[in-house]
Amino acid sequence: MDRWLFLVAGAVLAVVVLTVIFVQIFKARYLRDRQNEADVLFHQAQENARTMELEAKDKALRIMQDSEEELARRRGELNQEEERLQRRRNEMDNRVDRLEQKENALNKRQSSLDRKSNEIEKREADQTAEVERISKMSIDEAHQELLTLAEKEAQADVARIIRQIENEARQEGDKRAREIVADSIQRVASDHVAEVSTKVVPLPNEEMKGRIVGRNGRNIRAFEQAAGVDVIVDDTPEAVTISCFDSVRREIARRSLERLILDGRIHPAYIEKILREEQREMERSIVEAGEEAAFDAGVAGLHPEIIKKMGRLKFRTSYGQNQLAHAVESSKLASVIAAELGANVEISKLGGFLHDLGKAMDHNTEGTHAQLGAEFAGRYGVNKIVCNTIASHHHEVEQESVEAVIVEAADAISGARPGARREDLEQYIKRLKALEEIANSYKGVEQSYAIQAGREVRIMVKPEDVDDLTATRLARDIARNIEESMQYPGQIKVTVIRETRAVDYAK
């Protein structure tokens, strides 16, 4: 048994020893192979290094050769530039020499000219003194006289040019304006007539006056107090008169009194009931009138408050012309004129419809109707351009658009057309006197006459005080004064006549 163990142990030991020997042999062979590969790589690296060294030397040599060639070229260029600069320097020196020669010659000429100038100035002074001695006028006086003559000639030329331009513009403008205005009026073809709010209420008989007055006047006092009007019961047969500055209030009173007369029951309590009913009915009528007018004018989108104010114009007149009908007519005329001129039709139409909106305001509100109307319209969202057409249609503010001018023209056409307006005799005479007083207030006016029913003022001037240019200016100044100080329908023609007469007698 021990023997077998010994053999096995010897065999295992032999195997281990052999294994170790084989491992060492394999390791030695592996290291030798690696060493050989390293030697091969080292030799290759050495060869590559030598190759790269040779290539670097070649490149360095080529770079040195190129640098030497570039330096040689640059030296050649510098030499050429230096030669060129030298030539330029020589040329400049020559020029400087020539300039010095010319300067010396000029100095000599200047000295000669100075001597001659002094001689000329001395001669001019002598001649001026001689002219002043002969003409007995100084230079300043002669200069002023020359300027005066030139100014007169210029004024005459300016007056002639102004007249020529005005004649040409008037001929062409009148022709075009007549066409537009005639076409506008024909297309609108308004059938509105002048109407005045009724102030007289007819009675069925004279006994009705006593019932209106009542016992001790209680009925008439109750009516006047509730309606805010004055009831005049006089000797007019079968009629009483209602007087009130407010046209709407006067209309309510007229309707209420007519109902009371038809009903026959006239006492304070019933009077107040009828007035309340008529007031509500009047408010509805005002709104309906405003809506109908806006529809007729082709205007939409207005605030209800503006519609209500416009409806009040149905009971307002100016020179006998119904203001609501005038607003509709002006709106139609403005839209036609704007279409002909290529302006904004909608703005012109709305401006023409609202231009007299301020006339519907309460009398306690301060300001002109143009200003009040523009402020009220702006408060309810109306376009600023339209507000300007309202505010400027009487030139109280500056007109900012062509539509404002169109609205002004439409307003004038509607008010000036035949049958549109009428005024009483007293106002008519006052207007004619005012025209003549304005014309007579200017210097140089000898006589003035308001003719053609106040449509023209003809002015005779003193020819020795007013020349042609001044006559043109005088006509413009008087026309502007009339525009600013008077209110009138349509337009007024200002004619200035300057007449020179030569009179002699044969003896």
C-alpha cells in the first residue's frame, strides 16, 4: 500500500514538474516572439522617422527658397516705389516753384488792382456827391423812392394776377359748383315745406272760453301750472293762444287742450291726467320722429339718446323751416355732394343729419348750438370727424376735413333754396341795416347798399383813397367780417366798385 502511494505521489510530482517546465518553455517562447515583434516595430519606427526627417528638410528647403524669392520680389517693388516717390517729389518741387512764381505775379496784380479800386471808389464818391448835389436827394432817399416805385408796381402786378386767378378760378369753380349743386338738389327733390308749430287752438264756440278759464280762473291756472305754458284768452273769436318758448311743451299743451275741449270735462284733476298722458305720447312721438328721420336720411347705428334729441327738432323751426326736415335734407345733399367730389359719403351724410343737433338742447344749457351738438354727439360715441363737422359748420372752430366743408355747403343749400325759409319784416330790415353798417365802417367807403333781398352788398369807394389792390382786399375783409358777425341763410355777395371820373367844362 505504501508503495502504491509512493508511486502515485511520484507520478503527481513528475506531472507537476513537467507542467512547470512546459509553462516556462511556453513563457520563454512567448517573450521571444514579443521581443522579435518589438524589434521589428522599432526598426519600422526608425525608418519612418528618417523618412519624415528627410521630408521636413525638403519642405524647409523649399520654404527658404520661396522666402528668398518673395524677398527679392518685395525689394524690387520697394525700389520701384522709391523711384516713383522720388519722381513725385521732384514734380512737387517744380509745382511749388511755379506756384510761388504765380503768387508773386498775383501779388503784383493785386497791388495794381488795389490802386485802381481806390481810384474807382474815389471817382464813385465824386460822382455820387455830384448826383446828390444835382438831384438834391441822398442815396438813402433815392433808394427809398426806388423801393416805393417798385412796391407800387409789384402791388399792381399782384392785383392783376389776383384778379386773373380769381376770374379763372371763379369761372371754373362756378361751373363745377353749379353742376354739383343742381345735381344734388334735383336728386334730393325734397318735398318738405315750411311749417310752424301751432300756437292758436280753435274753439267750437265762445262759451268754451269760460269753461277753459273756470270759476275764478282755477281751470286756466291749473292748466298753465301743470303744462308750463301761458294760455291767452282774448277777444279773438273762437280761439285761444298758447304761448311758450319750449316748442315741445307748447305742443303738449296744444294737444291736451284740444282733447279737453273735445271731451268737455275741464277741471284741475282731469287736466293733470290728460297732460301726463299727452306727455308720454309726446315722448313716443319724438322717438318715432327721430327714428323715421334717421331712416329717411339713411343713417344707422345712432345712440337712442341722439335719436330722441333729433326727434325734438320736429317741433323746432328756423325762419319758418322745420329743423328735422332740414336735417334730413342736409344729410341727403351732403351725401350727393360727397359722392360727386369723391369724399367720405357716410361721414358727410351723418354730419349733415346731426349738424343742428344742438338746437334740440334745453335753453338753460350754455353755449352755441354747434358747440353743444358736437359735445353731445361725442358723449355718445359719434366719430371725431363727424363731431368736427357739427362744431365747425358755422366756423366757430377750424374745419379739419373736406366733409366738414361739404356739410356746411349742404346746410347753406338747404336753407337758401327757394321756399325753404322766411323771416319777418323787422328781422329782414335789421339784417340789411347791419350789412350797410359793416360796409360803411371801413375807411375809404363812400356809400354802400344792401340789394337783392340782402343777398348782395354793393360798396362805392373813393378812388383817391382806395386803389385797385386795396379794393380787392377791402372786399375780402368786409366778407370775412360779415361771416364772423352775422347769421344768414345762403351766401352774401360783396361787390366793391371803384370809379374814376374826369370832369371839365367848356366855357
